[in-house]
Amino acid sequence: MSYAYPVSMPYLAGRELQYVTEAVSGGWISSQGPYVKKFEAAFAVYHDMPHGVACSSGTTALTLALRALGVGPGDEVIVPEFTMIASAWSVTYTGATPVFVDCGDDLNIDVARIEEKITPRTKVIMPVHIYGRQCDMAAVMDLAHEYNLRVVEDSAEAHGVRPIGDIACFSLFANKIITAGEGGVCLTRDAHLAEQMAHLRAMAFTKDHSFLHKKLAYNFRMTNMQAAVALAQTEQLDQILATRRDIEKRYDEALRDIPGITLMPPRDVLWMYDLRAERRAELCAYLADEGIETRVFFKPMSRQPGYLDENWSSLNASRFSADGFYLPTHTGLTAQDQEFITGRIRAFYGAA
């Protein structure tokens, strides 16, 4: 179904076409092209980090981060219940076990519940900045220090949030704040970890390229064409984040007094505008008929077939999953677009 008001659209208003054209005309379209390093450097500098490692997706970024930290079979990684399943899958890909912690009222991992899930097998805490809302990283880092754990931030939805943990992993999928169509990037202060992730993403070739591979690695590389788009997007990140802040404010102002709608806490950066609604299914169907696309919240990890726990329905994450959804949220969304969208919501609830 085609929507007049889609949930997300890429915002390609910079030098994307120029850079991709240069990449193609120069013949460097593979991961060896110069735009890969340019993007890595620019994205790292923007986030006040010394090292960036580009890769093929946000999921592969998380996998590389865990592998670089030595996570493997027998280990456990603390993961939020309320997240996109790629967070948990990246742990499973390494052979380790994800251990889930319920969310608080801001949808982020409830840091007060992390400690009870830590065991001698725990190696990493993976906080996820849901919908652009930064976790309580001070509390996470205190726990990591106390128990000698590493921290991998899932920042897939939080471009512009400065990393605090050992490695932060960003997605560049088409619906993210900035995009390369597909892609991901890891940021770290640790030169050794950066070298390990770069080594693992490129099939762990030895320096002499002798085709003798001493460890299991991946083909998780980013192409020069993707990096060209990602660099152009990074150059616009200040403007993109400012525009999205305005989008958030307009939604807040228009929706805060509608009976049946519950607003969520503010976001540090706006990825998606999330909210809760009475009669959510009816509302989303009504909005779809009006050409407005919506998406429901993530389901708890313990409800997923691969991680099923019969107690999933008692989770806080389940309560939010039952009535939460998000509205069209992309950088090209205009004030007029938002006025129409919020007007339709008001009409559904009969709000004056």
C-alpha cells in the first residue's frame, strides 16, 4: 500500500549524488574506495570519538563489536526486552546468550533491574537508546565498573548521541536519522578494538593477503558508494537533527491535550515520534484510510519465538507493546503534513 504520509523517507538534500557520481566515475565502488575512510573519520569526529569502523548494517556493527570484545559461546550479554530483535540476534550470532531486562517508563532498559541479571558468565551490557531516547548511561557505566563488564551501546536510533561505552553501534538503514540505504558504523576510543573490528569485517585477511585465515571472520564491508552517501548525510547532521527537533515540538504541541493519547518522554534526538493510544488498532486503521502510515511498538524479546519465555505477558515491555505506535517521522515532513496528521487524530477521538 502506498501512503501519502509514510512513516519514514530518506532526506537526500546534500552532496549525495555528487559523491556517488565521483565514486562511480573514478572506478572505486568497492570497500577500498576513499569515501569509506572519509565517512569513518567524519562520523567519528562529529561524535567526539577517535575511531570509526564502517560496515554493512547496524546488526553487523553490533556483531563486530561483540566479537572484538571477545564475546562467544558460554558468555552472556545483558539486552533490553524492549528493542528491535537485531540487538538480541547479534548476541546469538556470536554463540553467546542474550539475557533480557525489562524496560522502564521511558522504554529504555530499566537500569535498576540489570544487577539482578548479572552472573559470572556476563561479559557485556548492551543498552539501546530507544527511538532516540538516551539510556541512563551513568548508571550503566557504574555497573560495568563494579562488575568488570564491557558496554556496547546500540545507537541504531540515536545519531548525534555521543557514545559513553566501549563501543557504540549505529545503523544507516533507509529509515534512520541519516542513511546510506544500508550500512552501519562502530565508534570507539580504543584503537585496538577499532583494528579488531576492521579486521573482522574484512574476512580477517593477514597483512600479506596470503589467504590464510586464522579466525572466523565476516564479509561485513561497506562499499565506497554507500560511504559516499553516508558522508554527504553526515555533513548535514546538525541541520537534520535541528529539523527533527522542530518536528518533535510540533507533535507535542498538537497532541498533548487529546483524550485517548498519551505522550512519551522527550527524546535526546528524534528518530521516531512514539506515543500510546487507546483503541490503537482502530486508530491506525483509520489513519491508514487517510493515507497516513503508522508502525506499532517493538514486541518484547521474550515473546519472540527464538527466545520465548512464558512470562512475557507480565513484562512492562508487553504493556507498552500493546498500545504504543509511532507516527510519520522524517526530516522532510512539513508543518502542513503534521497539521493534517494530528488533525486526523483529533477527528478520530472527537477532540475539539
